[in-house]
Amino acid sequence: MDTHNTHTNNDKMLLAAIDLMAEKGYKGVSTKEIAAAAGVSEMTLFRHFGSKQNLLETAVDRFYYTVEMKQLFKDRIVWDLHTDLLLVSQTYHEIMYRNRKLILIIQKESGNLPGFREKTHKHPRQLQEMLTEYFKAMQAKGKMIPTDPTTHAIAFLWLNHGAFMGYLNGSALEAPVPLEQFIETSVQLFTRALTP
């Protein structure tokens, strides 16, 4: 069996589901429509995913940021607070923007589908754990003040999530600044506050 083809077909179905659900809502789109948009049969869709909810949950796992962020923390960290936090923040916003349709579906459907909220929450939780471990390591290296790394990880992520949602919904207060400027300024604030 050609695994590359299977992977490509799966991604086609996942992306078709995201596009249609973003446009019509989760309930407003049928598996038949998703299959047709992906150029596969409804039978193929069910064989691969079993249900529409599983299709959506698989899309979250496939396209949300955990995999890329794990790679970032593994390979791209240079142990300089400003450089690393800037990289984390910029990457977070890139991935979130790339997945904005999926984010809107999650936002809209998280209370409507059994177990869906828990499945989507594992991604922010994993990112928080990665950032907490990074802060602990920075403290151990003497490059960050002794403080509660979990609280600072949560504060940094909530700041970025809030900014992303504000820019996504077009409600970035009355005097909006470009996102790049917001990222740079917030990273400077964190760096200045946490550097010994």
C-alpha cells in the first residue's frame, strides 16, 4: 500500500473538512460533501476516520502546533531568553494564523461535541509544559530569575493567545499596533522582567 498516497488523501479530507466546517459550521456540512470536496468516496472517508467528529479531531492533531513546537524546543532553542521567546511567539502566531479556520471551528464547536474540548486542550497544555521546562532550564543555567516557571509560561501563552484572538477577530483595541511590534514589545517586557 502506498503510504504517501494515503497521507495525501487523508490531508485532502482533513483540509476539505476544515474549509467546509469553517464556511457552514460543523452541523451544516455532511460527510458526503467533505468526501466530494476531497475527491474521495464517502466510504473512503469513513474507512479512514470512522466519524465526522473523529475527522475534526484528527485535523486538530494534524495541523495544530504541538508537533512543530516540540521540534522548535528540541532543535532551535539557543538559550537566550529574548531570542528564544521571540522565536516561540513568532512561531505560535504563524501556526495559529495558518490554522485560523480550524481555530474558529474549535472556538465555535468546543462546547457542542462530547469530549472535543478535552482533545483540543491537550495542545495548549503541552506547549505550556514545554515552555515551563524551558524556563526551569534557564533558571538552572542562571539566565532567568528564580520565579515560578509554570505561572510565567501560562502568562506568556495567554498573552500570545489573547493577542492572536484579538487580531483574528479584528478587535485589537482602538489604537492597534502591527502584530510584529506587539510580539517584539511583549517579548522585551518578559525578557527585561525575567533576566537576572
